[in-house]
Amino acid sequence: FNSCSSFFRFINYSPSTRFVNVEFSSDTNTAYKFYYSDTLNNDYLRRLRNNYGLDTLISNSKNQLESVKIVLAWTRRQWNHSGSNTPQKSDAISILEEAKAGKSFRCVEYGIVSAAALNSIGLPARVIGLKSRDVEKVKYGAGHVAAEVYLPELKKWVFLDGQFNAIAMLNNVPLNAVELKHAIQMNRSAVKIVSLNRVASEKERDNYLNFVSKYLFYFDINFDNRIGTVDPRLKINGKNKLMLVPLNQKNPTIFQRKYPIDYCEYSNSYQDFYRTPERH
């Protein structure tokens, strides 16, 4: 073996780096519904926005994409990444309060905070879970968590990775998670990784794409993406998440050999996963 990492992949300790092309369907399921926060009437999001000066932070941004870059950079500055620490509570304000006290957190918390912050400034956003092709077999590192935001100005969803302060672009268009997967398949060298006022170097770009491409196979989101609500959470057929599964691939039911994936509806539909959001 050439390295410890290749050995661990051989015995299914960590995800395979082999890239597999995927396709999805264009069917739709009218039973699926997705809820997003009504920002104007949400006390929790108002408190987040006011306590952390998010309106002021984006006051000079030229467009919605620049606002996203500003909020993403702000999120990344709040703590240093730790792959093992979990917060006492999993909401954005609680995470930020712990971070202010010196705590460090995982990719999960960057996803939660960036999505909440973007919702608080009026942009519908959600946490997105990414899972490797061999999610059932590997022992460690089978998933990554980021966020996606819907930009009305562009009429599209955009993937953002708070852990790396990264947004992927192709031909000056920001990509969602599945578009990034397809861009890596078809036109990897043209993908740019950007953040506020910066474009990653080729080496940085390649390092990030090597990392994230392992996880761009299964994708999951909540049906109910409202923040701070006390209402009963929306479920479909008793499940709180939708998992997007490539055509002709297995629906995974186990995470990292032992954790049941019993909370997902499964779909092959790109159209359902990337519906235009409606607020509730």
C-alpha cells in the first residue's frame, strides 16, 4: 500500500475515492411538500439577525450571491473546525453562543448556522446531508454536511460549504450539490471554488473537489426546514427527510455499518429535490 489512507480504504474504514457517474429522473411526486421559514414573522430568525448584526453585515452587498458569500465567510469565522465536538443544543443561536465561549464544532454546525443566517436575511436555505456511495460499508467518514440556499435573482439553488468557506461555480454560475457532481463528471477543470473576494488556486480547488466528490452520491434534506418553530414538524409517510438516490442504485438503510437510516423517503427525482421553495 502507498499510504495509511489507501489501507483504510481497502478495509472499508473510510470512503472510496473512486468517482462514479450518476443520473437522476425528472419525475415528480405531488405528495412531497417542503416547508421554509416565514422570515418576516419569525421571532427566532429576527433575534439571530439582530443579535449578530447580519443586516448590517450585508448592507453594502451588490446582489444576493454576494450576500451569501458574506454570510458564508462570517459563518466560517465563528469557530475553528473540530470533527468530533457536538453542541449542547443544535440550533444556530445556541451553537454561536457556545462558539463565542471558545467551543469548536463539526461540518454539521457550519451547515446549521449558515442556513439559519441566510434564512434570517430573507433567503430560503436548508441543511443538506451528503453521503458516500459506500455509506453502508465504511466505518468512518461516510458523510459530510453543508447547506443550500435559493436565490430568487438567479432562480436556482446554490450549494455552500461552511467548513471550507466554499461555493462552486461553472461558467460564472453558482452550482447546487447535484450540479457540482455533474460538473466534476463532465468539466472538472472548469469548476472554480470561490469565497468572498477570492477564487481558490488550482491546487486548493483540486484538494476541495477531491474531498467533496467522495460525498456527492446520496443527498438528503428535511421536508420541514422551518427554523425556531414550535409547530409539529412536517413528515411525509412518517419520515422527516427526503434522500435523493441516483437511478439504478440501492437505497441505503445503514450509515457507517451500524446506524439505521430509518428517517428518509427515497426518490430518484432531481425535480422534487430542487423545487422552488414556498414559505410557511
